[in-house]
Amino acid sequence: MTVFLDFEKPIADLEGKIEELRHLSTAGDFNIVDEVSKLQVKVDKLLRQTYGNLTAWQKVQVARHPNRPQFFDYLNELVEDFLPLAGDRTFAEDQAIIGGFGRLGGQTVLVIGQQKGNDLESRVHHNFGMAKPEGYRKAKRLMELADRFKLPIVTFIDTAGAYPGIDAEERGQAEAIARSIEACLRVRVPLISVVIGEGGSGGAIAIGVANTVLMLEHSVYSVISPEGCASILWRSAGKAAEAAEAQKLTAQDLYKLGVIDRIVPEPMGGAHRHPQEAIKAVGRAIEDALSKLIQMNGDSIQEHRSHKFLSLGTKGV
């Protein structure tokens, strides 16, 4: 079922009319076919206008769209012979972060991704993509394993943030995130990260300290959600749109600031309208980035990554 966002109402109205006409059409009814074609042209034009001028808050809504392709969609389409590995060898298995080895573009890689779930049952199972400490400790363990076998690492980021519950804090959430970041900086193999939806807070950066950071055109990446930011600054989540604008959380803003390295274009109307096209575009971008990094030796790869992040924010200083 197609889910329309608030700002897509004019598009929804036109597409509703198209569906009505299609139900009414009969073989040889050229008048209705002609009218459907005209309406489709209007829809395409409206999509280009709307998605060519999205505000930061509208991009947040698109990044959270329930039909947007998630990690498992990318995994199933891009990775062959995937072998999942479970557990942090300390406490438990975390279902918000999934990791394992497989072949991407013919190259054996470690793949780590955050899965939100696409219905109530799967969302609860994956804790809405919000990992607990054991999830980040698992990511650290797998990255160190990939480093030992000299295999590249690809991570897919899509989380509102790390799980903020009391049990997670009791088990050292902040320390687990810090250790995962440290592992990202220490490995001597190529590391590529892709923000495919929401890149929220430490939950995202824990697996996002990469040589190359890619970001889908309508995804977002920020230190806190717009609602959380608004609640702190204005004591009202109703100011989320203003907060989103001020946070500079869009791919376009972050590319200008040097936080990310490349924007992956989405199909017209967003990845949720044409998921296969978006997934293939991400696959091509990963393979392109990997082909450049794989030529470098371990010392150069590690130094490149460290320099990239230590130099952030120093322009003009």
C-alpha cells in the first residue's frame, strides 16, 4: 500500500484520480487512457518540483518513510552467500545490528547494518533499529575479525539512535559505542559506510567512522533527532521543523561541510517509490569507493581514516 506524506497530498490526489480512471477503463476506451497519460505527466512534474525543493524537515520525513528500503533489502539484493555471525561473546545477541560475511560485487566483505523492521512484529524484534551495548560490542568483534582476515568492511546506517533504556545504560552503552568507534579507527582494511535512512546520534557514528561515507540523497545524519533538539532548546517538540533546518542534517548540507564524501542520488520521488533503483545506485557507489580504497596498504588506509575525522571542523582555523 502506498503511504503518502503530509506534503505529498497534491500528488496523492492526482494518483488517486489515476487509479479511479484505471478501474473504470475498458479495452479500447482511448479517452480514459489519454486522460490517465495526461494526469501521469502532471504527477511526474509535481514530483520533480516537490522533491527538488524539500525542506530539511521534509527530508527527515522521507528518511523515515515506512516503505523506504531497509538494510535487509540492500543485503538481499547486493550481497551473495551472506553468512550471519551472532553475539558479542559477553552478554547476548542484539537484533538491531546484523553482521556477517558475504560477497559484494565479487569481493568478500564484512557487512554490518542496522535493521528497523517493517511491521510491528519485526520492529519489536529488531528494537526499531536501536541497538543496546551488546550490538556495538558485536560490531566491534566483527570488525576486528575482518581486520584479522584483511577483508573490507561495509556498514549500512539506519537508526534513530542507540537504545536509551536503563538496562542499556547499566551495561555501558556509552563505553560500547566508544569502543566501536575506536575499532573503526584502528582497523587496517577499507571501511565504507552508507547512510540509507536516519543517521541518529552515537548509534550511527558507532559504525560510521569510515574512509568513505556515502549518503542517500534524502537521508539525514545528525547528533540528535529534530524532536529531541526542539525539546531541549524550545521545550517543545512542535519546533522540530525549525530544529531540522538549524541542524544542517541533510546530505547536501553535510557534503558542503565535508562530513560525508558522496551523495547517492535517489529515484524521483524518493527511494520508497523505486527501491530497486535506489539499491542498485548504492551498490554501484560502494563498488566504486571500494575499488579506490582496495589499492591502498593497511597503514595508508588507517591514516587516511584518522586524518579524515581528526581534520573535521578545522577548515578556516
